[in-house]
Amino acid sequence: MEWETVIGLEIHAQLATNSKIFSGSSTAYGAEPNTQANLVDLGMPGVLPVLNKKAVELAIRLGLAIDADIAPRSIFARKNYFYPDSPKGYQISQYELPIVANGHMDIQLENGDTKRIGITRAHLEEDAGKSLHEDFQGQTGIDLNRAGTPLLEIVSEPDMRNAKEAVAYMKKLHALVRYLGVGDGNMQEGSFRCDANVSVRRPGAEFGTRAEIKNLNSFKFIERAINHEVERQIDIIESGGKVVQETRLYDPDKDETRSMRSKEDANDYRYFPDPDLLPVEITPADIEAVRATLPELPDAKKQRFMVEYALSAYDASLLTLSREVADYFEAVAQGCGDAKLAANWVNGEVSKTLADNEMEIAAIPVSSAALVELLKRIQDNTVSNKIARDVFAAMWNGEGSADAIIDKKGLKQITDTSAIEAVIDEIIAKNPGQVAEYRSGKDKLFGFFVGQAMKASKGKANPNTLNDILKQKLEG
Amino acid sequence: MSQADSIHTLSLKGIHDGVHTGKFSVMEATDAYLDRIERFNPELNAYITVTRESAQAQAVDIDNRIRKGELTGAMAGVPYALKDLFCSEGVRTTCASNMLSNFISPYDAHVAEKLKAAGGVLLGKNNMDEFAMGSSNETSAFGNVRNPWDTTKVPGGSSGGGAATIAARLAPMTLGTDTGGSIRQPASFCNITGIKPTYGRISRYGMIAFASSLDQCGPMAPSAEDCAITLNVIAGLDSRDSTSVDLPVPDYTANLNDSIEGLRIGLPKEFFAEGLDVQVGAVIDRAIKQFQAKGAIIKEVTLPNSHLAVPVYYVVAPAECSSNLSRFDGVRFGHRCENPKDLLDLYERSRWEGFGDEVKRRIMIGTYALSAGYYDAYYLKAQQVRRLIKQDFEAAFKDVDVIMGPSCPTTAFGIGAKKDDPIAMYLEDLYTIPVSLAGLPGMTFPIGFATDGLPVGMQLVGNYFEEARMLNIAHQYQQWTDWHTQVPAQFA
């Protein structure tokens, strides 16, 4: 019998502020333990939180990009629980009145369809510190550098129906967060983390009992973890059992989820409005001020690329996955005047080489201007597309500009017809058998002659000229 | 009688003038108080910590700076004390709790910083009810405080150590805190002047929190003028406290001498009903008549929801304290139990050993009130009623300029008399709590003695940020009367 999977995601995006959400400590990653924890972060007696306005601005920014309502008045609440890396014994979060509500995002499905995913809410909160269980001989060390780091928890509706949709949603949101400069989205450093609520049901039935899977900090893990969880739940139900509501932790090393706590053990967080913080009041003018600084959003940019540059939907969506790639593409397209050529290169050689080197486009050694110079040499027939790829590799390795490399390596295309004729004459003379076969109707052999001629010219023969002359000679 | 023997009879202004005209040095003033503390504190237990050495070092420094003309302000050279819940850098800050008995604060509270910068000399830290929870100063882990007017009586609480300190002139001024009456009730029991300003007027930064939406710091001293001088130094916006208010700070001494003729005084009928001790009522009536004789207009007002204030307070304050006190978990500072066997044991035993009974009682009440399924019925409902109480006052202030009435239903009660009856103890704050819930400024000033020989204080409530007017009214009363200068004979 058929089962339907229901997935909702809670994503924690760290906000790109320099200081913490309620204190002046730095949020930079990787400092020595407790060197970025001041009196407020330590929860010393008598200290008070003061809201970082930048965090509010970034939350509005994301809210506008997902077409959500920005609350004119939102409230910080205390979520009370004891844990050593929670220095105050409560986390300051938002509960009843979050800053952002009722948004949505459209994702692209594998079959090319678009699906709208509802975003219930996004609220501001502070991160906890870290418990360090190694190196302390049976004791636990506490590092409060991360305590108080601003997070935006973005909660989706249970709108996703398989792991691939969940991944598509997470990827799109990840791109959006980075696009807007709301966060750096660094998943290794925990700046973008995901918990998944997963349940199964018969199509059309009520929602099944859900399990929450924590600690999904890569696109690969989330897909695997959800698929595992779905199998686990189906197995339980099909063997006559019942799924229990619980929190499960994904272990990427063992590739399995295991139970952390059941609903019965769940904390009563005793939420109440934090009396140390005033309600966050946001006026329409505040919202407009943020809107004015919004960049062109990915979906709008994709549409514009399709119209302005006559690109396919596929090319345009690849190019708009990140703002940096889109900017790079536009610079190249405008520089060389051929958007299709620019798109092929950026989506092809450029993205492939970046991936091979595990590099972000921000760190690319070949600037858009340098690439334009190379593409111009393709356009003016100085080099073929194929040779250009070798030139690009050399540019990547820092061997100089496109022209310098073409010069130095003698890669300039041969367009001189007499030189090409001489090469072709020699090949025809050397391969009488093949010539006869070709002339008796075996057209496919044309490729063989092209290959031989290219090889003889070390790839430098202008392919169009070569084709023309070869055709003439073979048929003549 | 040498100069040093009479320094403790001076006002803040008297001490300031003395050290600035060279009549005596800051060191002499400091030593005069330190000597009195040494002599009388064993009997009263008003101080938990006396900072003799650092006070003397500060005195040397301030003497120098006054001589060079670097310090001239009204607090320059004036000794003072702090309730032991204000964090003071390098000084033990206990909140009168075993939980913090060894806690040396790494920083100064906003108000401590202000007084230090103004050239005050910190004499020490006053005893109090543990974490400011109590109305008799009997919940202190450092022993109860005795009332200088009768050492078998309580001084009130929670700022009981501070009130006893001022009553016995063991400091010319101290800072207390008031959550539901913790400045006004002990001030009334000890014949001193104390003011709880409007919520938000003074930064709470560095004040160890009891109930954040109610806690407010304020000066306690013999006179309204002393309080005004202190308020000038400590009031104002602080960017480290989001609830501190960005309004200009007036000179609180500027209008002390304004006439009160035509002043409209409202007497809430609910404050003169059943429950008010007859003797206390008689002293209050006499003082009201004095105001009337000076040209004030007396009107009856009504605060119809004030009978709900105590129950509301005992939901809101414990709820906030249950969360505020969670940071005392034995992990980073404060008491930690010996040899915890695991994390839960560490939490449970550290807190069990560190907190006293009243604190535990309030944490439990508050935890219950915030629990899932009870929140709406208790906390949310209490907040709704709190708004009604505030609206009562807003309505009353349409007809009158200030409200007056008793600070407490009785004079100081016997040590131990209400210790085992929390409800009776909670009712001590019947008249002060509504003012706290509304966030209004309230003060107490001495108006005489009941037939039992114990002091009675008048509560004066102003509209929001009307502290200057309130201080003016109390100061005027203190020009006609000398109740506020009276000191128990044995501490004279």
C-alpha cells in the first residue's frame, strides 16, 4: 500500500551581525573558548540584555524576501530550561508574537514544476553555548563564545512530500539567506542548521505522528536522514506498531537516527514575555527603509535573465543560485556581448573548475574581466572553444592573461587557408583507403579526417575553415 | 564634643559643605561612620560587609581630588552604603544568600558606578531579605536585622539593613531597592525617608534581579533633600538597561522650597479601610491635617482594584523570580555542592543548599504559575488585572496631584511574629504593592510615632516621573516638623 511523507523544516540561520543579539561581544567564529563571552553572555547576576538593531533589520530583510508579514509589534519571550551551556537558565526567543509570519517560497521540482512552500513564521532568538565533552576527564567544559549569537528560526508549513523537496527548499532558502546578506550560511560552522519534522500517512488521511530529527547540517544528510526516518516509520506501522512523538538525533557517521527524548520527557519551557526587553516596534517606514536596500531577488533576477539575455529557464536558474555568480555572469555577458556564450562558460568551465577546487566564486582567480578577454578571442576566431578551455586552465593557474598565454604557447588559431590546405593535402595523400571509402558514400569518415587534420595542426586550425577546405578536397 | 562625634548628625549637604570648606576631611567623615558601624553594627546586623580598607583608600583619593578642585559635586566626599544586591566591583555581593556568600562581583552596577564617579565613599553592603524576598529582613542568610527603635522588632524588608543603617546613622545615605514596598515599608518602620522612583527612571543594570518588571532602585536617607541630592546622581538613561527611560533628568533639589498651597492630595478610601491599625491611622490623620493647614486640598479618591494587588503581585513577582534565579545553577558562579554525582545532582543540591526557604517557596509558586496549562489562568490573568490597577491610578490622577496614605498597616512587628505565616507577611505590603504594579513613583517620609513608641511613615505617590514634586512635598513637611531628625537615644 502507498504511503505519503509529510515534512516540515525548522531552519536556524545565524544572522550576519558583528556583535551578539543582546551583548556587544563579537560573533566571529573560531576564537579561543570563552574569549568572546562578556558579562552578559556569562549570565552574571545583575546584567541585562540590549537588543542588537541590526538583527531586527536582517529579520525584516528575510521577511520581505519571502513575502511575509512583518509584525508591527513583536515580543521576546523567555524559554526556561536548565542546561550548562544555557548560562541564564533560559533562552531569549520569540514565542507568541514572532517578528515575521505568513511567508512562502517557490521551489522547482525535478519534473520542472514549481511548488509553493508556506513559511509559518521566522523569529529571532539567541544561540546557546557549546558543551565540550572531550579533554576534561569525565567532566564537561563550557564554551560560551557562541552563546548569544543571533539566530533567525525559520519554520515552514508541513508542505513537503519527499526528501528531495525538503532539500530543494533548504537549498533555496540557503541561497536566499546568502543572497540577502542575512547570513553567511556556512554549514560547517553551524551558521545554517536544520531540524526536520517527519511523518507518514495514507494519502488523504490526517497527519501521522511526527518525529523531529535534529542536527541536520548538510544537504546530503537531510535527504538521507529523512529517507531513513520515513522507512523507520513505515516499518513500525506496517508491523502493527505506532510511531511515538519524539525528538531524534541524526548521526551522520552511523547514518541513522536515534531517540533523544519522547514527548513525555519534553520540557515545559514556561514561556513568558521577557520583562528585561521592550516589545520590538516596527513602523511601515522602518519596513520601507529596509525594502529600499533589498537586492534584486533570485526569482526576479531569473525572470530578467530569461528576458534580457534570452537564456533558458535552466541556465537562468543556475546563474541566479547565488548573487555572486549572477553578478559574475552579468559582467562577463556585458563585457563580451554574447550572453549565451557567457552563460555556457559560467555554468560550464567556470562552475566545474570551482567545484573541482572546492572553491566559492568569491575566491575565483580568473576575474570577470579576464574571462571577457578570453571569450573575445573565441569570438574573433583567435582560438577555438576547445583551445580556450586550455587557456582558461592556464589563467586559473596564474600563468597570465588570455592573450599572453595564447601568445606564449602559440595557440593562435590557423586561419591561413594555404597552411590548412597543405595539412589536408598531406592527410589525403597518407590515407588513400579512407578517401576511397568516403568517396564511395561512407560519410561518417569525415570526422576521421577532421580529427587527423586537427591533430596535425595541434588543434589550432580554425574549425570552420578546416571543414570547408576538407569538404572541397574530399569531394573534388 | 569633637567635630568627629557630630558628623553623623549632618545631612548630605552638611557633609559635603564640611569636606569642601575644610572643616573636616573625607577621611575623618569616613572614619566617623566606620567607627559607628564597628560600635553599633553587632547589635543591629545592618551590614553584611564593611569595606573599611577600600573606604579609607577611597577617602584618601577623594580628599586629594577635592583639594585639587577635581571633585566638587554634591556627592563628592560623602560616605554611603549599598544594599547587598548592587554589584560592586571587587566587593563581595551576596544578596544575603548562601548562594552568593562568596561572590565577588567583577563589575559595578550602574548606580554604584555613578556614586563612585561622583566621589562618594562606599562604607559597605547592607543586609536585606534574601534576594529581596521578604518584608522583615528575617530571610537573610546572614541573620536578621534589628530595628534601632526597638531591637526586639523587625526593621521591615527587604531593604531592612539599609533602613536600620540610616535610622541609627551608620551611613548618611544608602541605596535600596523596591519591588513591592521594599524601600517604603522599612523606611516607615525605621523613621527615615525613602523613595522608589518611577519604573525606568534609574537603570537596573547590576542590580541582582528579583522581579524585573517591578524592581526599582532608590535612595534611603534621613531627609527628602538627601534623597533629592542622591537622585540627581543616579537617575537617567542607561543604554545597558532597555527598560530605562530616555527622559531628561530634572534637578531634584531645584524645587524643594516650592509652596504646597493648593496642592490636591487624594486619599484612597481603600487605604483607610479595615486592616489599618487605629494608632497608625491616627498619626496619618494628624499629618494630613498639617498639610491641610498649610493650604493643601484633601480629596477622597478610589482605587477599586487595589484589593487585587497582593494576589496579582504574588503571581507576577514569583513568576519572574523563578526565571531570574535560574542562572544560579552552580555552574559558573555562586554556591556549588560538593561532589555532584551528575548534572542533575549538581543543579538540585547546589540550589537546595544555596537558597533559603522563602526563595524556594517563591521559585515554586512562580514555576507553577508559568507552567503549561496554568499560564493563562495565573500569569496572563494577573497581567490583565495589573492593567486595571494602573488604570485606577490614572483615573485618580485626573482629580488630584498626589496620593497619600499609610505606607504600612501597622508599625514594626516583633521579630519572629510573622515568620511562619507567609500570607500575613505578604499583607504587610498591602498599600505599597499597587503602586509598584502601576510602575508609579512612591515614597515614605516620617510623620511621628504611634502610642507604642514606634515610627509611622506616610506614603506619598506621584504621577509618572513626578519625583521632583514628591520630594518638594516631603521636604516642605520636613521644614514644619522634625520627625525625620529623630534618632533612637542609644544611637544618638
